[in-house]
Amino acid sequence: MRGKITGARLPHLPTKGARTPAAAGYCFTIPFCYYKAVVSTDNTIIKPTADLFIAALWSAPKNEPILRSLLSGVMIDTGLPPVIKATVLNPFNIQDYPADKQIRLDVRVEDEMGQQYIVEVQRETHSGFFNRMLAYWSETYAAQLERGDGYTKLRPVRSIIITEFPVFPTLERLHAVFELRSRENPDVLFSPHCQIHVLRLGDLLRNEFSGLEQFGLDLQRWMQFWIFGDKLEENKMSAMLQDCPPVQSAYEEYKRFVADPVMREKAKARERFLIDQQLNINEAREEGEARGRTEEKIATARNMKKKGYSITDIAELTGLPLSEVEQLS
């Protein structure tokens, strides 16, 4: 960790009727009494990895140097040149965001050479996670072509996924890179157009920050921002990030975001939606599993009945009601 711990700096509070900047570059006029009440009573923690904040942060044109810092950090870690210019292809307007809708909050970016990047934070894994990542990559790659275009128009597409959960436990590198290579000779690359980068934030946390030194400076500071941004005091975070101005700027945008009552409410609504969605998924899975177990019991009971077991024994061994066993044919 570089830099000395400096004296504490008080968080900025707007004056009465101040126009408070939001993370996506939009402003809101907020009565000071409302602002003060919300900040003093709302203890909801909004993490720096919250997808709503991340999408707003990276989509704002004024934050291009912040986005470029992340992309360049990933490229340099892979032995590739840094990104000179980053243009967001799917700008996210947080004003129009419907909190109660399923919406993709990945950010698609094009650099100065026409190469594209898909950047997103993944908070939880699920059975279709890896297929989903491939689907997003292939969709973005194919979308470069229009009817009549030649395949030489295609440019590399790189997915950058920050995972908050442990993944690929057998890998030592916390920046995992996947490419199309020959199994016989990994030095033979099928095409440089497909790269999937996984920044294993969840594994870094699980390992108690062991392995942070694997990353270059920019990615180290991004990791520290994502881990400590909602935990450490402002002066300590500023000291930690002072040698990487773009990440320091990201932290300042984060502080403004979480201090803004409008943004906080949007982030909380997003969190409620994600929790409800996960509960619905879990409930549907449990119902499916219960239905499967019941069907398995019925099949077992039928076989036992064919083999001459008594109805009482079948009910006792399978757990099915006696009346249900009697009706089985």
C-alpha cells in the first residue's frame, strides 16, 4: 500500500438548495433539510461494485479517463498496449432507469482501433453464468457486421468480468485470461479476436488479499477501491489511491453517488429488485426439486406395489400418504 496517511478531510456537504452532481453527470436540486435527514438516518450500504453505480460511472463521458484506466490496466496486465481512447457504445442514463425491470447493466466500449470491450460486475454465480458470458461475447462480435459486410471488418471483442464470488479455484492468477488456443500447442492462437478476462475479486477477498501484488498498479488500486471503498475512512482511501488519479476520481464519484438521496433511492430500489428476483428463482428451484422428489417417490412406490409390497410398507418407506399409495396403479 503506497502513500502516507494524511489528515482527515471532511466530506463535502452542499449548501442550501445546492445542485448535487450525480454519478452519471446529471444534476439535481435537493433541499438541504431533506439531504441532511437522509444522510443522517439512512444507513444502507451501497458498495462500490453496485452495478447501478458502475454503469453510471463508466457511461458518463466526463469519466472516460476512469474507464480507460480500467481497460488499460487489463490490457497491460496481458502484455498488450494501453487503451488511448474509450467510447461507450451503450450509454446508460440513470434518469430513465426502471428499477423494477430486468435490464443488462454491462458497458460496451470501443477503443481508438475499433476493438470492443464488454465490462460488467457479477455479484453472484448461477448455473448458466459461463454460457451467458459466451452469449454476450458472441452477440457483440456478430453485431459488428451488417448485411453485405466482409468478415475482415470484424475486430477483437474482449469481455472483462469482475466476479464478487470465488471462481476457478484451481487457478493461481487472479486475473484469469481465456483465449482460443490449440490444445496440442498453446502457443498457436486460433484467433486474437476472442478474449475473456475474469478479475477474481471474490477470490482476492477469500484469500484475505493475498495475490494483490499480481496486478499492475492500476488494477491493484481498482481492487482496493472495490474492496475498501465503503469501509475505510475518506482520508485513508485517498492516501491509498493517491498514486492512481483515475481510481481516486472513481472514489470521489462514488462518494458523491452515495451522498445523493436520489441516487441512493435508485440503488436501493435496484437492490430490492435483485433480492426479490433471487428469492423467486430460489423458490422456483425449491418447488421444482420438491416436485422431482415427489415424482421419484411415486415411481418407487409403483415399483414396490408391482413387486408385492404391502400398501402400509410402501407408505412407510416412501413417506407418501397411505391414501395416495392406494390409488397408484
